[in-house]
Amino acid sequence: MIYPKKSLGQNFLIDNNIIKKIVNTVNIKNRNVIEIGPGNGALTEEIIKKKQKSLKIIEKDINLANKLKEKYFKNKSINIYNDDILIFNISKILLKDTIIFGNLPYNISSQIFVKILRLKEFHLKITDLIFMFQKELGEKIICRYPSSNYGRLSILANFRLNFIKKFYVSPNCFFPKPKVTSVVIYLKPKINNSFNIQEIKNLEKVTNILFSNKRKMINKNIKKVLDNNEIKKIKDLRLNLRPAEVKPNIYYKITELFENR
């Protein structure tokens, strides 16, 4: 038996009802699937039952990766990569019409999420994202303006994704039990977007600058991004607002202008 490693933020999902509920979120049959952080393979086993077309698995823990390789070595539709998701080149395994599942380690879940958003092939190849987060982080990702959870993550997520549904997962569904409640979130990439932002990293940069002083008005920080003439082009922009009072669409317009400088 392989025990969870605290250093890797491992909490193995052990509740069969939750496992089935996650996998049944979307139709997997004859689809390409990527699973991030399979742990002991509980979700993996359920995915395979649904007769996926291909399954790419990324697992950092060498013992867990080897266990999965041993278990599925005869299945030619499955590829297992023993690698760190934060440095792994996802693009090289990304196929058309891919579903991505991830029971993400709490300590790096936001980094993984943003890495997926940055993918150049995001709209072209990904159709569905089903991720498990710590509840607090998940609520920040899917919140809508205005909200106390509104911030950089929700602005980034809202630009690229539509929120479909969510459900909560009790600590009792894991071994070992985490100290927090989790949330499974189902997201789909937006097909059409009225804003033409070339690089998601530029939206990250803009929001990082403007949110660097959350309690202060944006009148000073915005001038680190745009000049006065560019600022005047943004309808409904008021410089006496604080970062959390600025609508997402205004951040997207700021980023458009920033990219065209």
C-alpha cells in the first residue's frame, strides 16, 4: 500500500459515490482525456470504465506513477507521465476535443489552473475542465462581479471559461482527511469572446499591477499600464474606483490597449 505524502499535498479520494459523480459530469466515451494528479488511481479506474478514446495521466510521485504503469501496461490507450505538472509540457500531449480532470493538490492548485488557462491551444483542443479545489479557492475562481471573492483569479477565469456547475466534497471523502471542504467545478471554454487579448499573460500582468494596492484607487497604478490618451478610450472607467470595484470587461479592454501599444 502506498501512503499519501504530505510534502506533495496528497489526499486520496476514497468515496466511490463522489468518484462516480465526478466522472459522470461529462460524457467520456470515445473522448480524449487528461488526468492531472491521479493519486492511487481511483478516478482513473472510473474513467476507464467509461471507454475513453485515450487517457494521458500526469503524476509527480514516482511510486504512484509506477503503480499505475504496472496496472495498465497492457492498455495501449493509456500513457502515464511521471512528471511535475508545473513544468510538464501539456501541449505535447494535448489532442483535439480533450477533457481534463484534476483532483489538484491544494498547495499548487491555483498555479496549475492558471497554467492551463495560458495554453495557446486552449480554445482549439480543450472542451471540458473538471477540477477539484479547496472550497475557498474554487469560490474565487467562479465568482461573478460584484462579490467579496472577486479578484484576479475570477477575472482570468471569466475571460476564458463558462462556469457550468459545482458540488461540494466533505473532508470525510479523503484519506487522510483534509482540514477543509473541497469543491468540484465543471467549466467549459468560451467559444466566442468579444475581447481580442493575444496573450493571457498580459491580462495577468495588468491585473497584478492594478491589484497590487487593493485598498487604494486605481488612478496611480493604471498609469503604469496606459497613458492618459489610452485611458480616455475606455468607456465607464472611473479612476476613483478600487481594483475590486472595476468590472471584468474593463480589465479586458485595458489589456487590449496595453497589447496594442
